[in-house]
Amino acid sequence: MAMPRFHTVAAFVVLAVSAAWVLTGEFSSIGSAAPDASEEAARTEQAAAAEPAKILRTVAVMDADFIEHNRIIRISGVTAPDKRSTLATRSAGILGELKIEKGDRVEAGDVVLVLDGEEKQSVVETARALLDQRQKEADNIERLVKNGISPSTQSDSARSALASARSQLEAAQADVDRLTVVAPFSGVIDQVLVEEGSWLPSGEAVAVLLQLDPVVALGEVSEREINLVSVGREADVRLISGEVVSGSVRHVSLEATPGTRTFPIEVAIPNPDNKVPAGMTAEIMIKSEAVTAVKLPRSVVTLDAAGNLGLRILKPDNTVGFVPIDLIDDSPEGLVLSGVPLDARIIVAGQDLVSDGESVNAVPADPDLIATATVRTAEPSR
């Protein structure tokens, strides 16, 4: 009997082992068997430990210190007299008497000059004499009529003649009065345009009269800020010399200038000594109603992704938030801002390195850091 070949025996052995493996059902017990749950969890923890922990950015925060602040509306302007008048002759003639000089103070009704007019004065005297005569004639006629000697029609004629004589005197006196130029209001003679002895036609300008108490600062406020300006509002005016004088708004135009869409305003400034001249460049600063605001260094203000101006704040869950603000004023001590929530904790350092919703490590801001930032914002740029 011949012996079976080796490969035939090997084939039967492999077949027997495969059958035994299928019958046991342990498919994962050989070779690359899957690990149990505890081994998988252990490997997960090891992988997590191997990864570096996320580092939170550190920011400095401070509680908002709110103040009541009057918004300052700044307007470029110029000073002007309260009243200005060019005095002129009301009749033709030779300037006989000039009673004023440049810089003189005059009161309303003071005589500024007198034109020669002897002939007109003689007309007045003649008219006055005629009036006296007509008055006596009328009185005599009245007595005769009363006594029944003359008819009543003569009384009517006498009264008519008397009225005519009175009108002639008034006309002659008016001609004489027109020889005199008087000041229409109290003020200062700023210019004298004539000399004594010169011939002046009717309507000739002779002097310029200014009233500088109060002096007026004229400016124009934008249509965006017109609702913040009203008559009676306090205002400061900084002159080109650096001097600051106080006054109040006395007029706000109800119609905008067509070309600029701005509204003319007037600020009256007491000026009893005429120290503030007219025509001087001025900056008008009008105080609006007080609003709740916070004063912060300029460096604290930042922009969001959309380019809106605002502040980054710390939310209760230690994440970053953004609030838009309204710039009320720019003072030497910093920016005055409104629109900040009353319970806000403001990020004053590191605000430009974090984004909305990001978790941060917040620490209290150093007061010296804030003071230094405020001083830097107050320094002029070089």
C-alpha cells in the first residue's frame, strides 16, 4: 500500500483546523483581535494627555465709572456786534458841526453832527410867526361869533387858516430836524467818514455805530446736532487769543442754509467793557443736557468685524463681548462715551487680541496703567 503524499496530509490538517475554528465562533480571538472597552478608554486618556492644553489669553478689565456729562457741541464761528448801523444824512448841506470822533461812546438820541441851515431856520421862524397871527385871528373871530357880531362861517375859515399855519410850521421844523443826525442806539463810533466843512448830499454815509454789549458769536450747527441746541442753552466761546468767555444761545434759525444744510445760531456774550471785538475767529462750545457716560483712554476703543466703533467687555461667563458706543466728547483726559451698559466690565488691555465669544483669563486692571494711558492720550502728537 502506497504512503499518502505530504501535501495531501497538510491539506487535511488545514481543513480540520478551519472547521474547528468556525464551530467555536471566536472570530476575533486570533491575530488582530479587537481590544475590550477598558483598553480603548485607557488609550483615549493617554491620547488626551499627550495633547497640549489650550492656553487662555489674559486681559485686564475694569468696572465702568459712570459720570453725568454735558455733551459739548463745537462750532466754528466769528464774533459780531449786536447792532451795526451806518449813519447817513437826511438832507443836503455843509457839515457845520461834527460832534463825534472814532471810539466815542454815545447814547441813543445823542447828536452826531449838524448841517448848516440858516435859511431853513428862518423858514421856521416865519412859519411860527404866521401861526401866532392865525391863532390871534381865530381867537378874535371866535369872540365875535360868540357875541353874534360875525357869522359862524368866518369861524370855520379862521380855524382852517390856523390849521394850515400849523402844518407849515411842522414842515419847516421837519426840514430843520433833518439837518441833524442822531444816534439810533447806544454804542461806540467805530468809523467817521466825513470832515467838517465838506458838502454832503442827502443820504451820505457819515459814521459807523456799533453796539458791542452784548457781542454776538455767529456760527452754524449741523443738521445732526440741531436737536441738541435750543435758545437759552449755556455756551462758552474760545477766542483766537485763547480766552474763553461765557454766554447763552439767543437765536436758532428755523431754516437751514441751502448750500451747507446747517442752521445759523447766535450766542450772546456780555461785553460791558467792549473787550471782545467784532470779527474775531471763535470756537463756540454749546453745552447740551447731561447724559450718563464713562470717560476712558482713547486706546480702549476698538472696532468689531463690521468696523463699528465700540468697546470689548467681559461677560459673566468670562467670554468676550462687544458693545457699540456713542462718542460724546473728546477731552484732554480721554474720550467721553455713552451707550455702555451700567454693569459692564470693560476690557482695557488686550482687547485687540481677542474676539467675540472667546473665553479669556480676566485680571483686574492696574490703575497706574489706566492713568498712564490717559496721560498719553492727552499729550499732543509729535
